[in-house]
Amino acid sequence: MLNFDYDILVSGGGVAGLTAAAVFGAAGFSVLCVDPTAPVIERDADGSDLRTTAFLQPSQALLERAGIWERLAPFAAPLQIMRIVDAGGPIAEPRIIKDFNASDISERPFGWNLPNWLLRREMLARLRELPNVTFRPGVGTQSLFTREAEARVGLSDGTRVRVKLVIAADGRMSPMREAAGISVKTTRYGQKALAFAVTHPIPHENVSTEIHRSGGPFTIVPLPDWQGVPSSAIVWMEEGPEALRLAGLPEAEFEAAMNERSCLLFGPLKLASRRTVWPIISQQAERMSSERLALMAEAAHVVPPIGAQGLNMSLGDLRVLLELAEAAPERLGDRAMLDTYHRRRHAEVVARVTGIDLLNRASMASSQPMRDLRAKGLDAIYSLGPIRKTMMQLGLGARG
């Protein structure tokens, strides 16, 4: 009889890894979660993640089950309408505006938006409530040895742990994926994303807005009011050199540039945080699993920030892992479970990575003929009611 230190080791303490630890902990499994970097849980602290995450309906249900949602709900901004704006004409102004309303397919919003730094704060608080979950910040995974019945993981503090299942939620450069020898396919677009918060005089009314011109979308995502003023998170994608130029502008010049790019849909935007810059790539792992190891989140797939798909794909991974683990807990981490996980997730992940790649390439179009073609495509999709509803359902995570 093998003696295990924990049922599950989660490598990675980002939003996906903390969620995995809470979900499996709430389901009764013993969990160790490690990350070499301690989470930054204050908005204006150095190193805080100013990006936001929109949890779509299926993800919200998983967070609710894990006891996390009740902590997040007071800070969440509902996303009732997804608005697509084409501003790809000769001058930067809206020429097509199309609203995708959640009420067409559901009685609830598409999702709820929250800042990543706040997610980490509330998720850590939830982990402290779970006696069967241990979180060790400042400790990373360094080695992986597996055999049919167990995994042994070497940690950066010199200790080793024996577990039934290793969940790699340790990012696009995943050390556990590398240790298992799983290859990845990476696509580089030459883009970067600026992420920051703004205030604006016109309320967002729970509308998430993607403005397409060139370089990538300029996305305005609702946040709760900041200091009594309407507030939103911005993800502004541009070609890399332009993104870096914008990031270095004096505040007044930067605000002038972002107001031109926003088409002033919510009135003049006022910077309400520092600016952060993130590289944009697509990436997918050759496999979602190997012996005693499951890949999830950015260890398995990375997509540009379009349509709120990134973390919601990650929680799709987590839902399937949990379902398989609960169906046969005595087989946690065995070959049959992990082969089933790979089969159930990999084809869908490939399809979504491919689809988002195409959307991103369309959003980058700089020539006028290509921008005009993109506008005609948006018009055509919106005009066909069944196709519009199918796209909204697929965006929520329904299987095609």
C-alpha cells in the first residue's frame, strides 16, 4: 500500500492554480498548491496583475460550488451585452455597432468581470478555510518522476512529495510540462497588450465593448465604480513596437491616444492605474496529459485575450478533471482517467485556439480592403439570427 503525502499537487498559484486547489479541496481531496512567487493581492502594489477575468456562466457555477463565488460576487461587474464595434474606416469612428445580448439565450448575464489581483486575494482567503488544502508560496516545482501508481515531485525547497495526480497550472513555460517532455506549438503575432483601468463619465451599463480598427481589438470591460465614478478595464492590443511606444508616453499624451482609439464611446477616458504590457501569443500542448500529470490553463493552451475565452477554457479543463475524479476517486490520476481527460478536452481546445487565432488575425488587419471585408463579415454574422445565437452559445462554452 503506497503512502501519499497528498492526493493532488497543483503546480502554479495563479488564478487557474488557486481555483484548482479550491475546487478539489472543496470536493474533499487533499491538495498541495505551490508557486515560486507569492501572489500580489493589492491593486497598486508592484507586480500586481491589472488584467481582469470575465467568468462566463459555466465558470461561475464551478466557483460557486467551490465556495469562492460568495466572496467574489460583491466585487463582480455583470456582462449583459457584448458589443462589437468596427471603426476600420478611413477615420477612427464607429461605422458598425452590433450588440450580442445575453437575454437572447439566457436569463442571466454572459458573465461577470473581476480584477485578477482581487481574484487572488479572495481565492487565498478561501484556501485558508479548507483544512485539506496547503498553499506554499515561494516554493516551485523542479523535478517530476512518475510511474504507474504515483508521481514524485521535487520542490525548490529541497523536499519531495508523493501524490496521485499532478495538475500543471504553471503557465506557458510550465516546468511540469517540460519535465514530462510534452511539446508545444507556439504562434507569435508580434503583438503586445496594454492592460490598465480607466474611469469615464458615461456609465458602461454592463456592456463589454470590443473596438476593431487595426493592430488588434481595443476592449473596454465593465468594472464596479472606482471612487464613485464609472470604471472599466482596458485591454489594448497593438503591434509590439507601437504598444511599447504607447506604454512610454507621458500620461496626457497616452490619454489623448486612448481616447482617439476608444472613439469616445464612454466619453473621455481617464487613466486610473499604472499601465502594464503583456506579450500576445497562441500556444497549445501536443497532449493534455501524460503519466500521473494533467495539463490545464496556460500550461496546455494560450490564446489572445478575445471573447473572454482564456481562463474560461482553463476552467473547462478543471470541470472535466473534477468530473472524472469524482466519478472514480479510487482511480485518481491513473492512465484511464488521464487518457479520457485528454480525449475530452484536446479536440475542443484545438478548435478554440484555431478560432481565436482567426479572429485575432482579422482584428489586426491594417489595409483598408481587409478592414472593409471584416466589417462585412460582422454584418453578415449578426444578420443571421440562428448563427448569432450559436456563436453566443459557443462563446459561453457550449460544445459545438
